[in-house]
Amino acid sequence: MAGLFLRPFILFIVTGTTVVASSKPNIVILFSDDVGYGDLGCYGHPTSSTPNIDRLASKGMLFTQFYVAASACSPSRAALLTGRLAPRTGIYPGALFPDSTGGLPLDETTIANLLKEQGYQTAIIGKWHLGIGRNQKYLPTNFGFDHYLGIPYAHNQCPCQTCFWPDVTCNQHSCRPQFSGCPLFLDDKIIEQPVDLPNLHRRYAVTARNFISRISSRNQPFFLYYAFQHCHVPQFAGKRFRNSSLRGVYGDSLAEVDWSVGQVLEEIQRQGITDNTLIFFSSDNGPAIEYKREGGVAGLLKCGKGTTYEGGQRVPGIAVWPGKIPAGVRTAELASTMDLLPTLAKLTGAALPSVALDGTDISSVLFNGSKSPRETFFFYSPDASKSVGVYAVRYRQYKAHFYAKGSGGSGEENPDRDCRPSATLTKHDPPLLFDLHEDPSELYNLNQEGEEYIEILNKIKRIYKKHVLTMDWAESEVLKPTDPDVQPCCNAGCKPFPWCCQCHKAPKSLSFPEKYTQGRNSSSPWH
């Protein structure tokens, strides 16, 4: 990894918040799964092995106040790609499943849609989790992505397969045997079912390198959305990473994520495009504390996955663009995954979709180190409902909880009783109030601490009421009737279904070597 970031050679001018480059930048979004605020070395974990991600942070900007729009997979991913809160797109409550008939509405505009119109080649590798539906109508190739290689949902939504080498099976409690085996899609075709999990991320990484190489050789800009299956349960890793870390099976999975990040960075360097590539690393939600040592950690933040407390939605956020984004900067400015779509639209000259957006352009933060234009953030539960609406509101450093509840994702035995699923929905009147700059663990309620905080709380109440009036709730896609026949199956019509859905031999074009080779060859599925 030495010499990964080269000296700038692209003409680059910053005027105010306007960014002009001699060519459109390549865009890479690296999106991990269930990786908490406290899981990475650069965020303070003492035994996680994440040297490539840590190096990424040292070469760019690390956000300490970065949020996802929901603390569960599907609504968070919908918000990332559309710049819109999940209730606007119908991806609520909870997550989509293999037998879901709903999905991200086809009239939603994604980052891939915008960039494709600007001449970008677009690809997604990894987890989609925004629906499949009948006749595979909701696959990523219908949302602006030219190519797709991955499992279209979480790998725990399948029967358990071998996760660790050589013959260690996944924990049964984290899998669902009623569904068909995890399918590996290439574009809109199943090429392997059930997928070989221990070797999956090696194949993902090689495919990512081949995509970057092929598109770079054409001098064409690209958008790569690399959405890792890791570190969602059940934890898995290839032979190379088995027992490789001090942190057990979770640490091994995280080490494989880090290696995959390194593979992408090496290929970007090899192609000589480091100085014209914007990279962003984050996670879809906080840690799955219910799985204890096999889940992640939120550091000093309260609770985790499934909640609207800080541990559920404040996640790692790292932005890198050598020569453009200052290196080695830690920023406490407020930002969100929803801000990526409007920011990338500004950078590339793409027109914003004519819909209500919840993201804002954060170019001024990234390139000028200015104050964030985002002063507010609205917290919606993964179990969102119109009758309850927004759970909490952040205004500057203050956060007010109007409603709160625990979650199974944060663990039945969590030492903090507020995090447990037994902590049922509670309305707080007056709302709980915390100063997150002084109290990121949400320990000290300020709602009765004096006139100053009463004024702040009244300000937040006005923001809350205004937001509620402007929030349009789409019909829920998650609550649409399920149908077992929409489950992906490589042997359509076989019996007994779904256990007969088995295609064990992937095409030779996907039989990647153990070690990445420098030569480009026809083994890439996208050559």
C-alpha cells in the first residue's frame, strides 16, 4: 500500500463551494454492513485489524457526526441511493425479504441514474436489499446500474451454509431455513445457488478490480457501489482470514472487508486515477449488539441497530479525494448518507430529481472545511409508521427524543435497559434533550435544566412540527403481500421448492484465482 496516494495532476479549482475539474471524477462508495461507530481502528477500536481503512482515513476526512437515515438495512440503503428518507420511498417498516413482492419504486431516481446520464459506467457489487419482486423488476439493473454481481439481500435471509473454513457452519439462530439458498446474481441472472460464502468476497474484490481496470482503460468515468455482505451475521470469511485477528469471528470478517478495500485502492492506484477518484466509506447502520461478540460495537454511543439512539444511526464516514479533500482531517460537522446524492450531482453537473430531497450538498465541508449546511437531522425508527412519525430531531449539537424504544437488534441482555426490546414505545413529553457534543452517550437529560434549554427545546419543537407538515408518506412496499414464488430460484419450477433451487457450479468466468493477477484477462464477468 506504500505510495497509494500520488501527487495531484488534475487541474482543480475551488471557488466558494463550486468545484471544477478537468474531467468528471470517478466515484466509489464502499458500504459495509452492521459496522458500528466503534468498530474500526481509526475510530478507536484497540484490536480490529483495519489498516487499509485506517490509511484511507489518514488520507482524507473522517466524520465524527455522520448519520444513516435508518438503523436497518433496506431503509438505510434506499436513503443512501435516493437522498430521501425511507418513508418517502415506501421502504418501511423494517427490511425486505426474499418473498417480498415490493421494492424500491421504479420511479425513484438513484445516484446511479444521475451518473449514468452524465456518461458514467455504473456497477454495484454485493448486497442490494431493495427488493427483487415478480419478474425481478426491482433488481439494480432497473435503477441505473449497468452491472450487478451480488446477493440481493442479507445472507442471513437464507438457509445456513458453511461460513468459516473448513467445515464450520453458521449459527442457526441467525439464518432462515424456510427460504431458498442465497443466490449470486450476475446482472439479472442467477449464476450460483447457494453461493459459496467463504470465497465470496475474494470474487467480489477481483470483479471490482476488473471493472475499474476495464472502464479506466476507456478513459470513461465510473461509479462503483461496493456494498459488502460483511459484517452482517452470520459472520463468514475466506480461509486466508480465518483466525487472522485478535477479535474473533467478527474481527476476521472485518479484516476481510479491510482487505477488499485495499484491493480497490490498489487498482485505483495501478490505473493512475487516484487523483481523480472520490471514495466514500461508511456503514448501513449501527452494530447488531444482540449477537454479542459476533456483532459490532458502537463505542461510547448508546444502543445499536434498530434504535434511534446514537449507536443505531451514527456510523463511520470517511471521504477521500487526494488534492481536493484535505488529508488527515477529523470533522465534527453534521452530515448524512443522504447528502451524497446532491453532493455528487453538484460535482458532476447532474440535474437533481424533481422530488423532495432530504439530503443537502456538503461540498463546502469536503473541499473548504466550512460549516455544514445541514443543521438538522430527523430520526425515524426502522419500524416507522405515519401514526408515530419522527422519533427524534437533532438541531446543531442538540437532540430531542419525542419517542423512543429499544430493539431486538440491540440485545435482550443489553446492560442499558433502554436498548432492550422490552423497552417498548414511549412518548416523551417534554422530549428528552441531550447535548451530543458534551454527552454523545445520551446520559444526561437537559429538558428541565434551565431557561437556556427550554428555549432550545422550543426551537426543536418548531422544527419538528414544520417537518411533519412537509413529510409525504409513500405506500409501504415492505407491507405488500409476500409470495413464496417470487423467491430467486435458478431452477424455476423445480420441486420440492425452494430446496431444489441449487446450481452449484458457477461459470468459469467467475472462477477467480486465489491471488489477484496483474494482467487483465477474460476471466472477468464484465470483459
